[in-house]
Amino acid sequence: MPSTTVTVGSAVGLHARPATVISEAATALGVPVTLAADGGEPVDAGSALMIMTLGAEKGASITVESEDQAAVDQIAALVAQDLDAE
């Protein structure tokens, strides 16, 4: 299954705003996508609440996985962005 590991780019980590942006994008893709913190269990990327449970701060490594490579690429790009930047 395609996967990639990226570094969290948001200044305050994957809290409410970034988690919501990522979960909305993942849901819109229509394919299952998971996120996992280094050594942790994967969570559903379509759930902002589950993303926030990762406790991922800026600079943390997150593994994005899906059966669809395009979905992996899109969600990984969002995780790597500073979604708090204005």
C-alpha cells in the first residue's frame, strides 16, 4: 500500500484548524486514508478528532497511507504545509 512520511509543517501542530482542513480533504477524496505518528497506531484522516489525538507538534513525523497514491500525495502535502499561516 502506498505511503509516505512527512514532517508536520503547521506552527502549532495538528490541532483543530489543520486537522479540520486535512479531514475535509481526506473525506472529499472518497478513499480511506490514515495518518500515524512515529510508532503509533494509524487513525482515520477523515476525522479531525482522530487527527488531533495524534498529538503531533510542528516537526513531528507523520506517515500517510492509502491504497491511492494520489490521495497519499495530496494529504501528505497538507500535513507538510503551515495550515495556520494567513
